[in-house]
Amino acid sequence: MPHKFNSQDILGAGGRLAQHISGFRPRESQLAMSDAVASALDDKRILMVEAGTGTGKTYAYLAPALLSGEKVIVSTGTRNLQDQLFHRDLPTVLTALGVSVRTALLKGRANYLCPYRLQIHLDDGRFPNKQTVHELQVVAEWAKKTVSGDIAEIANLPEDATVWPLVTSTADNCLGQDCPLLDECPLVKARQKAAEADLVVVNHHLFFADIAIREEGFGELLPDATAVIFDEAHQLPEVASMFFGESISSRQLTDLAQDAVGEMLQAAGEMRTILDAATALENRVADLRLVFGDDSRKGVWAEVSGKEAMPGAIEAVKLALAQLSSNLDAASSRSKGLENCHRRAEDLAAAFAKLTGATPEDQVHWFETFKKGFAIQFTPLEVSKPFRDMVAGRKSAWVFTSATLAVHEDFRHFAMQLGLSDLESMQLPSPFAYEKQALFYVPRGLPDTSDRGYTQAVLEAALPVLQASRGRAFVLFTSHRALKEATEWLRGRIEYPLLVQGSMAKGELLRRFREHGNAVLLATGSFWEGVDVRGEALSCVIIDKLPFASPGEPVVAARIDAYKARGRNPFVSYQLPGAIIAMKQGAGRLIRDETDTGVLMVCDPRLVGRPYGQLFLQSLPPMRRTRSLAEVRDFFALLDSIQTANRDETASA
């Protein structure tokens, strides 16, 4: 039964949350957002909310969602945010509200132990190295006592451990209802719990994977909901592009070969025909990888499909797949595992033929190569139509929220990407006093961003700032090439601990950054968003360039061409809004709490030298601005004296 929602009773002074959470203070933006969410849930409307950092948007949507009486899906950007929301924020709000609402956490299948695959590999005994054997033993011991089967519980194994593909399932290799260990399956249990829950916490990848599966006419992961709330909604266009497209990878093909051998040994002893066919497939896939060239890169399919050796290499993979499929068909009656491998071989053969064939209309046909593998993909030029159809097909409330949805108070870019209209939007300011807490520094004298010496010039301008901040900085780059150059240049030039993205797992990098208290973290990509470091450990964020998507990326290039073909300006309509939203995310790493202070340094001279630079400036928080290094040094000197005085006062107390 729904409760009538009153934001003041819940989030106001003396409200339920204030009574339950020590130090809780009401915020006007949070109250306004919670009222808007409650109204959207009641009326089954579309609502977009840009809520500045510090608004407390999680509580602002959880409270009305839990009291609405609706069946709610909350989708977050990452698994880490998903865990934080479910294990920390949700219990807090539930306790404060004093209501009984069934909740569930649901992740993608790769996050759950597969007891069947664990058993197969324990019995198999063929492993690439001793480390994998050790990792398998760790998983086996944990499997005896876990309740959820969520592999995130195993903190002492890295995210890229070689054991994970051996003990988790994919949509390809899962036996489904035919699995002999179905009753023990953590994924099945998690789905059953989600189906019975009133509020389910998922992530964007799982949400769209479910939509894609449903459109193909298969089972449904998520319960039918009457309300969907997307947190970190700015990520949706990119994630949706992945799932409304199609892809095939060398990993899928080699996994099939390895699983076929494993199932053969499990069910039929050694069948030479399957072993030979599986080995042949692995070899032909490796041969095809060589045809792409040595580099790890992305490109349009037409770049490589015309290579002289490509048709023959593709045909060889098709023949190897057909031979393995034929041999598996002959053995499929011996076990459900072999039967499943035969089905996979047939499905992969069809997908491989399609993705190495003609390019469909309105799709970008592209490839990506890695050190030892490749992927071939179709990505839709636009996701607006399938996304709009998805929204129109469900009689639900839809709430989209993030700290970065608008471009200078304008939501049209985000709404257009998702094909949404007839919606309510609101932009709520951060409660932080940016004018007092932060200084925005754009250095003088930097060369044009296309200059070969640009990255070194950025580093030379950043070095005195890093010295003034005494480390305690993120230096964010827009390319891996610049990140690599910076790593080599800064080593030996700063006395602070230097941490570099890619040298260890992201979580471990952040743990060490906080622990050191004076480190400099060099990063790109994933560190621009979803990273929360509060306090003195992060007092400076340096950004090398305005984060325009590379026009060399095949999907970006194709979309630019599509805008031109329609007579629209791709820079104004597509590239610029995307860069502004990405910049807001990067800048948002600096001030995460009302007591945080620091300097945001953006090095790109286009910020002040080009007319569009004003749009970036207008979209960023209202920080005090300077172009003077001396003012930056004075700012940090004042901060240091205040922080020292505060520590002395605390010590004496």
C-alpha cells in the first residue's frame, strides 16, 4: 500500500532521516528532487534531474521509491555503485522510514559463481599455470560457505584473475534448465529473489542485456516494473549502443573450443575428432588475428575486410567452426554439456558469418584488436529509436538523474540521444560553496593542442602546481598516449608517490592514493567519473585537454558523417555537448564534500581562446577563476595554514 509522500517529513529538519542519521542536514535541492520523483512515480511520467554534487540524490529518489507502492528498478552506472547503494544507502533509508519493502540486488551472470563450471574444472585438472590452480582453490573454499555466490565477496583475488572465466558462466555456455546443479545456482536464486522484490538494484549493463534478450524472445531477467530510476544516467547512450548492436569476439570462439574439450573429457573420454576440431578452431582464430595486423587498435571493418589474406582467413574459421559443430552434433547425445556446446557452435557460426559479411544500414561496422584477440561489431548510428520504443512499450515512470545531464541548463542533447520527449526536467544546484572551496586555474602560454610538444608543455605547467599542492592530485588525460608520456616524464621529477592507471586494479590504486595522503595519480578513461575521494588526499585535479571524443574512433567518425549527411553541424550538435558533459564529470572529482577544498587546473588553451570555451565555463560549478600561478600557490599556502591550525586544535582538544 503506497504511503503519501511528504518530503519535509522524510528529508526535512526533524524528519525521519535527520532522526536516524547523525549529522544529517536538510538540503533544498534534495527536498525539491524528492518531491519531483514522487510526483513522477505517481503520474507515470518521464523526469530528468541534474543534481549537483552533494545534493544527496540517492536518498532523494530512494525515499519516494520505497514509499510509492510501485515495483521499482533502480539502475546504477557500475557494480561498485550498485553494491554501495544496496549495502549502505538502501538499508539506511529503509531503517529511517520504518517500512517493510522487499529489496534485491541483481548483477550480470559473470558476477556469480557457476557451481557446474567450478566442478568441471576441479575435475579437469588442466590449467595454464600454478597461479590459476591457487586461485581455483581459493574459489572452491569460498564456494563451501558463500550464501549469495557473488564473487565480489572474494576480496583477495584481482578483477582480472584468470580463474573467473573458469568458475562463472556466460549466456553462451550456461546449460540453463538442463544444468545438473541448477538447484545450487546462485544466479537462479538471485533472479528468483529479484522477481519477488518490490525494489531491485541493477546496473545499466544488466538492464540493457535484459532488454536485448527480451527482444530476441528469450527469458526475462528483470521483473515487470512500474517505475525505472536510472542513476548516473549520462552513461546510458553509450551503454545502450553496446546492447542494441551485435558483436562477436575471438574470446567467444576460443572459449567454445576449450569448453568443448572440457565437456568431452567429462562425458565421453577422449574423442579425437572433437579434440582435433577444437585445436583447429583455436589455430584458425589465431591466424585471423594476425591478418588484422600487430597493433591494438579500432577501425572500420572496410579497412581490413579488403586485405588480400582476409577472405581466406575468414573462410578458414567458418570451416573450422562447421567441423567442430559437426563433431559435437555426433556426440551431443552423451551429455547436456556437449549438446550445449553444439548449440553454441551453430549460433557462433551464424553470428560470425553475419558480422564478417555486409554492413547493415544505419549500423557502424567496426573492429577492435587486442594483444591476442579481436572483436567485430555492429553499433547503431543512433539508439534513439530503440530506446524510445522501449520506454513507450512499458507503462512505467522513468527517472533519469546524474550530476551531468545538461549543457548550460539545456537537456536537449541528452534527451535527443535517447529519443525522449514530453518530459519534465529540472536542474538543481550543488549545496557546496564552490566560490570559497575551489579555485579554477587555466595556465597561460600553452601551445595549440595539436602541437607535438603539447603534453610536455602541460606537464611543465603542472609541475609547480603539484609542488604547491604537495602531491594530493589526480592528473587526468584524454588519451593513453599522453598518459604514457606523462608517466615517463614525471618519474624522478616529483618527490610524491606516483600511481598510474593500469599498473594495478582500480580499487587498489584508489586505496593506495587515500592511504598515502600525498600521492599523484595519473589516469584516463574510467577515473574521469564514478570516483569519490573526500578530504585532503585529493586537493588538486589537473585535466590536460577538453575531452572531445576522438574523431578517429570508428563509431564517432560514422556519427559525424551521419550528422553532415543530414545537413546538421556535428560539432555543435554532437561533439561539443558530449565533451562538456565529460568535462563536468572530470571536474566533479575535486569537491566531494562541504569541507573539501582544492584547485581545478584545465590546461587546454581553447577554453579561453575559442568561442565555444564559454559553454564549458558556463557549465562548470561557479569557482573563482585565475590565470596566475602565484594565486594558485597562495591558495594552497592558505589551505595548508588552515589545515595545520585545524589539526593542532584537534590534537589539543
